[in-house]
Amino acid sequence: MFDDLDLETMRRRPGVKWADAKDGVLPAWIADMDFRVAPPVREVLARHIDIELGYPAWDDQPWKNPVIDAFAVRMKRRYDFAVDPAHVRVFTELIQALQVMLHVATKPGDAVAMHTPAYSPFLKTLTDMDRRLVPIPMIDGDGWRFDADRLADDVARHGCRALVLVNPHNPTGRVFTRAELAAIAEIAVKHDLLVISDEIHSDLTYDPNQHIPFASLGLEIASRTVTLTSASKAFNLAGLRCSVAHVGDARIRQELDAQPPLLFGEVSSLSVLATVAAWQDSDDWLAEARATLARNRTLVAESLPAGIRHHLPEATYLAWLDCRELELGMDPTTFFLDRAGVMLSSGPSFGPGGDGFTRLNFATSEPILKEILHRMREAVGQA
């Protein structure tokens, strides 16, 4: 299921990852896994389609959406974090949920802090919504870290209204420690920040690292935190469009409840069924996927071209590659596409701190990943 992916079959996939790759190019860019969907997810979708595609039983009672209880049970079981189901709202995807939270909690011109480099759609969201980015630079040393004292100064100086926390972090793969999260929490309380915590990669954390939900740090923090997550990354369900938001801040819940009920759209019954099947019945599949990704993570570290610096990601299936020593320009992605036939994610698209970097998605079979890395080494060797 994980290492028997046929290359020609992959090339016929209609999804954007493979469809956008030209003939002969191997895609390792957008954050989709190549792995087949977990059997419980396939089975529940096939069974439901065979029976009906009518309105779901919870159509006029969104609080009865089964994904809410599935989320609450999973958070308690995996992270010992007790969430109140009454505080959970369901959205089509995480980026939509982020935009909704910023829409109801901030106004144009407000400053929003976020670790950089940052997931490019998040940066675009701030630009499109006329919110000012206050970067929290990730610092490259023995690993990726940030300066909490600088964060405190920048939040005060710019009058930040919110902080977008991406943990595990994309693109660096850092899993923030309890001490780091506590430092952020102290700043959030002192400056009355809303914290929007994107934890979509939490199920893809590698031992011995431990994901700690930001809202689990205490009642005071939970009351100012919106936790965003989805099964889309860990279980490869992005195209189905289903995410959840645990809205700990009562002010935000009131703002959301004051909106027309369908203003922000509604998830499909198929996306809910798939998410519930993933979270309730697919942990065996996830364990095998994580084991495969752990092996791939090591393969990347051992097989990168000489001259590329890289810290082993503590979570995610994404490798953040520092190519500056190779002098391949601001965006090494162009070099690897043109010279190696490998499609990576553009480093500069991740904003401040992205120049000279590229991001590699290693969620594929070992043979395909070996060929990607071989092509990259050959291209660098011939440059």
C-alpha cells in the first residue's frame, strides 16, 4: 500500500500534484501524499454512495455533525486534551477556517504575528485581507528555533491583535516544545492576543517528539485559542474538504453564531464520513504510513546532494532544504525542475527566510523517492 506505487499509474492521477507535472517530471511539491486511501475510508464512502446521497441527518442541526464527537474523542485519546464539543465548529478546509477567524476577530490594517518562513496560502490570506504580517523569524542553528524575547517586543511595538501558530511548523518540520509554547502563551496573555493554532500536521509527529495542543496549556490559554485541524494531511483527504475549529474564545463563538448559518458554506456528508472513518477506524493505516515516512525522512537526510543543509523534520512529510551554499539563486526550485526533472515547492513563496531554500515532499514510495534524490544529486554534480 505504501511502497508498491506504480509510476505510470501515478502519472495518470487527476490530482494537481501529478497533473501539473510535465512528461518525465517527478513531483515532490504540494503537500499531498501518494499513498492509497485508508481502507476504512474507502469502504465507508463506497457503502454510502451505494445507499444514498441525500441530505445528511444533521443537515439542520450542525451541532449533531458526527465529526465533532470524533474530533473530541480523538483529541482526548491521543493528546489527553479535553475539548468541549459545544465549542467546535466545522468548516470546509483549514484555510477557510483561518480566514473566517481573522474576519470576525480582526479588522483591515491589524497586525498579525506568524512564524516565518510560512505556508504561502497563509501569507496570501494576510495580504488579501489587508492584515499586516509581523514575522517571527525561525533561526537556523543546531535546529530551527525562534527568539521569544524578540516576539514579545515585536508584538508590543506593532500592536498585534492575533498570532497564527503553525505547530508542527510548515515548512521547517519543527515541533515546538512545552517551554516554547509556554513562552508564546505568556506573551499572548500579556498582550491579549487571539492565538489561531494550526495543528493539522500533529498526527505526523515522529518519536521522541510530542505534539502538545496549544490550548491544553491551561484554561487561560484555552479561552483565547482557536485550534484548527483536519484529517486531510495525516490521512491524505485534502480533496474532500473537511476541517474543524475548536473555538475556545467565547467572543469568537459569539461572533460566529451571529453570522447567517450558511454564510461560510457547509461540508459535504461524504467529507464528514471520510473524516470520521479516518479518525475512528484508521489508526493502523496511520501507523504504517508514519513508519514509511520515518524511513523516507532518513533516506532524504542520507541522500541529499552535497552542499544542501537540512535539519531532520520532527514532524510532517516535508523537508526544508537550504541550497544557498550551492549558489542556485533565490529560488533553487527552478534549477531542480529544469536540470533534474524534479518539481519542488518554491522557497521564496514561503516569505521571509525562504530565499535560497526549497521544500521537498517525501510522502511517496521508496523507489520514487530514491529516483527523485538521484536526479537531484546528478543535477548538482553536473552544475
